[in-house]
Amino acid sequence: MMQTQPPISTDVVLVGGGHTHALVLRRWGMAPIPGVRLTLITDLVDTPYSGMLPSYVAGRYSFDEAHIDLRPLARFAQCRLVVDQAVGVDPDRQRVQCAHHPAIAYDVLSIDTGSTPATVAVPGAADYAIAAKPVPTLLRQWQEFLAEVEAHPQRPIALAVVGGGVGGVELTIGLHERLVNLLADLGQPSSNLTLHLFHRGPELAAERNRWTRRRLEQVLRSRGIQLHLSDAVEAISLDDATGQRLVRGASGVQVECDRVFWVTSASAPDWLQDSGLSLTAQGFIALGDTLQTLSHPNVFAAGDVATMVHHPRPKAGVFAVRQGPPLTDNLRRYVQGQPLQPFRPQKQFLTLIETGDGKAIASRGPFALETSLAHCWKDRIDRKFMARFRDLPVGQMAAPHPLTPSPIRPS
């Protein structure tokens, strides 16, 4: 006898395919709730894993190894997949506005779209720098530049990275390692490469302990990377004659570069300003301990796009990953009318920072150590995390929802 499809009584819409929502999809697929329809709105079906991004840039991982394919994950969770960019939210009418689709209705909403680098305040940055996010744009332009190097291997190379936090340092090391190896393969000396790192502060990775800050500076200097510390970038312009980017620092220094990578502190997406959702002074979604917005109890958020007002934490992937289980549990509780559970993120966390050539720094609180074992440890952790989304436990699914999801694309 054919199984009767339960009527849809509740629409749960996930906006953004970040780390937290990827974990929500996996956990939801393990135990779907009859009558609840899940919809994911994302403009990326291959979402990059931030923990592997610097190593992917360095050429240590393949595309598939460093990206989560959301299509099989959505099928596993019996989730509708809307391939589009969310451009607004109307919490009063409970609608999500999309760039190329009609508005999508929700009963419960969760937002995990990530953040964007703050570039607007610096003249020329938006036009002539490559922002770290969206990551696909960064990776596409990086691959295009590598192709240029292969086509003209004898041409001198000059790059600049703006932002000396952990993300900027790791990206700088990844860029340097990949280009040094590429030049060697092309029979060219590494002296053809000049790499600059601009940072407004006196020390790199200011959020890490003293030993880590000093060691990262030593690593970069040993690679011949030119550091411009306490030198905020004031403007980027284009030399029309040469096509070079001109980066001008507050100190008056000006360098010519083929490409400029922008990896500064995170900022919130612009569309949130008109959303009517509770926001922090910095424009991020303001959350309570249950990961609900302070303004609308049926709207949740996670990852870099949001801030827990009672437990603010750095914008780091480790916190987005930790929010996956409590967000899933509270979404389940909300749609079933059960009390929600508060979540308190850890204050200290282990950071594994790639320093290249098979080594990494393991740092937590005042303690730090650089060793090849830390690199192996990080590699194992990252691969194990990514395996969760490739090796889906289909045989362990409980009471699967009979809906058959399919990608929804613009007509």
C-alpha cells in the first residue's frame, strides 16, 4: 500500500549554506520531522570550508577536498534547494526576497550567510582589491592569476595582502607557498616573487598569544615577505599605463602590485540594515542564548552573520561549527512547541595555524607550539569534518519524510 504523504504544516527556510547550516542539514536528515518542509536558499552549491581555504590556495588540497557539495546533502535532508541569492527579509510578512525568484514564505527562518570584509571605507578597495569573501570570487581570480603566471613565467610577480589577522597571515603563507612551488616547476627563481603584507596594528594576529604573534612574524620574514606593520592602507588605485594596482599606506609608502587581496575584519551584509531584525551596533544580527533573534522569535541565525549578545566571540569558523548541534536542536524544539535550550559557546578554543612546509602552530590561551604534528593533527581534523558530508549515514535515517527535493533554479 502506497504511503500517504503527510501534509506540510510548517516551512523551515535556511538562508545561506554556511558551516552551521551544512551541519543542520546532516542532522535533520538523520531524523526528519513529518509535516515540516525544509528549504535551503543559497547561491553556492559548493560551499568552501574555511579551515581548508589557505591550504587549498597553497595547492595542498583539491577543490572537492576543500568544498562541501550541498546538493547530495540537501537530498539527504529531503530539503528543497533554491539556487539563488537572498537579498532581503520581511519578518512581518515572513518572506525572504531573492535576486531571481519570487519571495519565499517561511514559518521559521534561519540565517547563515557569513560576513564580508570591510572595504568600503578605503578608496579604491572595492574596485581594485580581491576580497576574501565571497570565497568563490577570490578562488576564481586566484586561478586566473596562476594561469597568467604559467603563460608568462619570466615576468616578475608582486602581490599584496591587506590584513594581518590569522586569516590574512595564513592566506599570505598559502599564496607564497603556491607561487614558490609554481615558479620552481616552471624553472624560475623565487626571487621573481615579491609579496607585501599590510597591517594597521604593530603585531600580527593580535588576537593570539605573544609567542604566536612573534613566531608568525618570524615565519613571514623568513620567507622574504615584506611586512608593513602599523601601516593602514589608505587607498588603492590603478595605473592605467601598466595595469598595476598602487597600494598607498598611511606611512606614505606606495607599492605596485599585480593583485591585492583584502582580508580585514568582518562586516555584516548590507541588506540586513533594512530587514527589521535586531542588529548589533556593527550591523550583525543580534541573538539571544537560544540563537533566536532578539526581535523575532521565529528567526534564528548562526555563524559570522550573527553575534550572541551575552557571549560575543570572534568571527571564526570554529564557533560556526559549534553552533550546528544547538541550532538544529532548537529549530526542532521550536517547530514542535517545546522549550528551547540555551547555548553557551566556549571562551577559549584551540587554533591550528598553518605555517607552511608541513608545519602548523597549535595555540590555545597562553600556550603555543609549532610542529609537524600540529599540521598532521589539523589535516586529520579537517578531513574528518569534511567526511561527514561525503559519507552520509543513509542507513541510519529515521522515519524519512516522503517529499522528494529538487533544485529550484530561475526559469
